[in-house]
Amino acid sequence: ANKTELYDHLIEGFIPDLPWPEAVDVFFLADCFPYIGDLSTTIKKMVLALNQNGLIVCSIESRDDQTGTYELSKSGRFKHSKNYLVK
């Protein structure tokens, strides 16, 4: 991503420990959330940093039970419910 020079600002690192910029248009996270169980603090920080019409685009592994929060699967990756992510 850095080599393409397509971004005004690119931040790489462990999501919960990142410095949070202000006025973000899009957070794009591919294959990140399955490695983090409790996303509540991370998502709150992301929402606060988003511009009014900003987006969080992410991939997840979905729980079968959509009313729960998250669970660790046999693969060692976390599965999250839609209800947990869209509060």
C-alpha cells in the first residue's frame, strides 16, 4: 500500500495501539478483526475519528448466533455477530 502512493495518509500497525487521526473518510480493514476479540474500544475510536459520511469497511468471520458478541473459533480466529458490530 505504501508503494502505490495512492493514499494521503496510511497508518499501519496493531489496530488498538494505533494513533488515531482526525477526519478520516474510510477505515479499510481486510482480515484484521478476526484476530481481535473485543472490538468495542477499537470501533468507538474509529467512529469518533470518522468524517460525517465516513465508512468502516471490514471483513469479519460471522458467528452462527447473531445475538451474541464474539467467540474464538477452533481456527484461533474470532467470529463476531452482526448485532455486536452494528450497535
